[in-house]
Amino acid sequence: MAPEASGSDIDLMVTGDVGLADLPVALKPAENRLTGPVNAVVLTTEEAREKHRAKHHFLETVLKTKKPLVIGNKDELADVIGEQTGQATPDKPG
């Protein structure tokens, strides 16, 4: 199968207990398929919450922009940054 041309870099925000050193091996197949780099920003849960509380420009832009969530959903992202969505999820009553 031929690689898909992306036309631009892919920006990826990863939150949780992931080391930046762990990502190159995991991202290499995507970079090969997209024929371009995947630029990853890694934030621990606490860093994400601190940046959200401080209204950090990068994080606030990410939160306000339409984006695909590769793993997880908007409720889980809200939990990571310390917000409640008030909506029920299959594994949590709301």
C-alpha cells in the first residue's frame, strides 16, 4: 500500500504517564505512512491540570480547537485537566 501524503506535520498531545523517549518507536509507523513527522508534546496529568488552571495558551488552544482524539474521549480529557463534563460515560454514572 502506498503511503498517504499528509501535506503537513501532525501535532500530537499525549497526557499521562508516558516518557518522551517511548514515543519514537510507537510513532514511527505513523510517520512512515503519513510521510511526515509526528510532533509530540507530552504532559503528565498534573502538568496538564496546572497549564489548564494557568490558562496556558498552547493547552487552551488545543482544548478549544476541533481535534480527533486518538485514544480516549472528551470526558476522559476533561478528567485529565480536572473538569467535570456532567455527562455519563459507559463506565461512570453521570
